Amino acid sequence: MIKNAVLGASALAMALTAGAAHANTLRWAFSGDVVTLDPFAHTESFTSAFLEHIYEPLVRRDRDLGIEPALATSWEIVQPDVWRFKLREGVTFHDGAPFTADDVVASITRVLNPDARARGRLLSVKEARKIDDLTVEMVTDGPYPLLLNDLNGIHIMDAEWLKANDAEQPGNTTTGVTTYASTHTNGTGPFKLESYRPDQKTVLTVNEAWWDEPEHNLTRIEFMPIKSDATRVAALLSGEIDMMVPAPLQDIARIQAAPGLEVAESPSLRTIFFGMNQQDEELHDSNVKGKNPLKDVRVRKALWMGIDTDLLNRKVMRGTARVAGLLAAPAIPGHDDAIDVRPPHDVDGAKALLAEAGYPDGFSTNLSCPNDRYVKDEELCVAVAAMWARIGVKANLVAESKTTFFPKVDRGEADIYLLGWATLPQMDTYSIVSSLLATPDGPLGGNNAGGYSNARIDEIAIGAATELDEAKRLAMMTEALKIARDEVAYIPLHQQPIAWAMRSNVELPQFADEYVRLRFARIN
């Protein structure tokens, strides 16, 4: 089996990496591909992280994940609802066009378009306006303390390039809308796009005209999506790639034992959980007709009690995950250890709750999962489906690539689905409240595909956006997390681990948000 995997990896790599790699070429693989090159057409964090090499925001995360200047050099609050940004002088896009306030205004306007999938990442901003070529103001919907956190996730595009290529309207991976920007780029970042072949290979080359002083020494990046864990490991062991993300947990010891290879491991901010259809009157794939079992909190709690998360951690995650009772990781502001508890695993108790809710014989439903996005995603779903069978719930598992999985979930076609959330780009519980917990009505609840709704959480989502007293704001966030836990808005499983494997001559810091930031990479 291993021999065949190695041969398969060699054949794949020969097809993908014809010719010898440059001395400063970094060849790396992920379990899935970039879903689009349009920064505003998606909300998937891996794609955002990849596009950070090409596009840049006004402010960015530093090595310690703090906020630092990027395309903006300074900022001030000139009125409670107006922020003024001074822009960096002398910056050019990859095609040589100068970066100005017009580009910021065009980018903010584009992401504020109701058809932009990323609209929910900038809920507070009403408009951006040009003061002069290097000064722009943003008007917020009242005082808003997290604007810099939000802007960290908004990549700036070239206004003239968008107009010339009829791409001023954003694409959308959920609705299937594509534009020239879906497959082409023109950013200001440290690397520029050479070629893009979806599901095969994407090549970036160094931007010699980048405004910043490079910490990296790369000349070329070759990215290959390799779905199979075995093939990805074999490609690393045989020398055809330099780095793989993630490193399969079951292969870490083997990789560490191989000469010239290293594994980097650290905790992640990403919580893995199940979402549930709580809005439709009838489930899409169920033997229950005329009503929706998942609308009943007793059913949702029974599903939670039916999962042995400690066993999942031991058997599937190999003891590397942190079992969670909340949607927020401990490092996220608003998290509270006192309420980060889950109901005990109790098969009989779960059966009793189902019977009380009117389902003494259980019921069937669909279970949708990606198989190329999170650590052990498909294996987690297989294991949970077996656990739910013990309480009488038949989960009809559909595992698929993230490229089809996420649009299906966004369209509300999944009854129970596996997701991960790392509170990006804000790194604040407000990301959870505004995107996952708020009623999906208007700009709020952009990732609340199951339609969970609670009036108090909606009040918190609105109030916390303008609350400048940090202690009060965080107390509101904690309250929202507790309500969501008590009502089983979602079923948290764990915070997944980060494990990267690379050649010993590759130097790259690892970040808790799971972003691969190759502007810090060096090949020694």
C-alpha cells in the first residue's frame, strides 16, 4: 500500500512539477484548493490566507498576530463614526499602476455590495470616501471598536483594473457568479500570480517592486492541492514537495523519523462543530415529514449527548484536539472557562430526550461534511454517524470537496453539516455572534446557514458593535456564547490542532489562526 502511494505521489508530482525547482522555490501542498481568486467572493479562511500573498489590506497581522500598518501607515478617529486613514506612498500594483485612495474606495464599495459573499466581514462600514490621493475616510454605523480587526481581512484591489476588466461587481462562490477577478489577480502583495490551474497547480513569483523590506528569501511559490493524505505524505517523503499543510496526525511520527524533515505542531483557534437546519419546516432528507425535528432543542441536545467527544479525540484526533463546550477557543476575547462545558455523553439520556420530543424510534437526516478542509473532517463525520446510530438517529453521510460543500451549505441544502470557525479575521467573539449566531437577516448572520435565531443574541449583535467599554462588550459576548450553548445553536466538538510538515531547510513561523504566511518563509 505504501509503495503504491509513493509511486502515485511520484507520478503526480512529475506531472505537476515538470522541470527542476529553483533554489528558492517553495513547493507546498494543502488538502484542498483555493476556491476563487476574488477576495470578496468567499469567506473561506484558507483562500483568504492564500490571497494574502497577492493582495494586501490596509492593516495586517504581524508575527505575534497583532495589528500593524500595511497599505495604511496611520489612522485616527476624527468623529465617533468616522475613521481617517493615511495611505502608504509609492506603492504600486503588480501591473505597475499606482496605489491611491481611489483603490480603497472601489474595494470597500465592492465588498459592501449586497451580492458580495464577503459582505459580512465589514458590517460596520457604511461608506468609504476619498479626501485626497493618499487619504481616505470610512464612515461607520456608530462608534465601532473593531474596525481595524475587520479591515485586516479586506484586501485592496485596483479600481482601474476592476473597471477595465468588467469586474466592479463582486463574484460569489455561493451563487456561482464569476468575473475576470475570479481567475486573475492584480494586487500589491509580496508575490504575484504567474499561473492558476484549478485543482492542479498555482504558481506565484516574487514581486520585486514590493514596498516592504522582505523577510522572506523566496523567488517562486508552487502550490498544489493534494487531497489524499497518503499521496501528500509520499510526495514530501520523496522530495517532490517542501511543505505540507496539514500533516496527517497518523503520519506525524513517521515524518519526524525521516531524515531532513520536521513537524511543527501548536494549538489552533479553530473550533470544529456541527450546524443544524433550524429554519425549514421540513428537512431535506428525512423520514420525518411535515415537521423539522432539529427545531426542537431537546433533539439538538440529544444529538450533542449522543457524541462521545473524548472518544473522538482519542481515536480520531489521536489526543491532539481540545474538547470544546463553546464556539470560541480559550484565547478568543469573550471566552469563559466557567461555561466552556458540554453535556455528558449519555446514550440513554439522549434516547429519553428524543422520545420526549416525539421521536421514540429516532429519525433519519442528511449529514454533509467536507473531506478536504479540516483535520480528519470525513473521519469525524463517519465516527459521529456511528454514535448517532446508537441513539436511533440515522445520519446519511455525504462527504465531498469543499468546493461543492461550502456552496451547498450556504444555500441551506444541508440539514446537519460540519464547519470550522477561527473567528477570522477579527480574532474576537463578535465574529461568532455577528456571523454564526445572529439571525440571517440583512448583513448579519452571513454564515448562519441553519437559520438559528434568538432575539437576545440579535440585541447583543447590534449593541456590541458600538459598545466602547471593553468589559461590558466582552460580557455581552460571553452571554451570547452561553445562550448558544444552552440552546444548542450548534454542537461544538473541539479546537483542532495545527500540524505542518516541512523540509528541515524551510523556516516558517506557525500561527494560531492557521494562516500560512510565506512572507516570513526562508529556505536555508
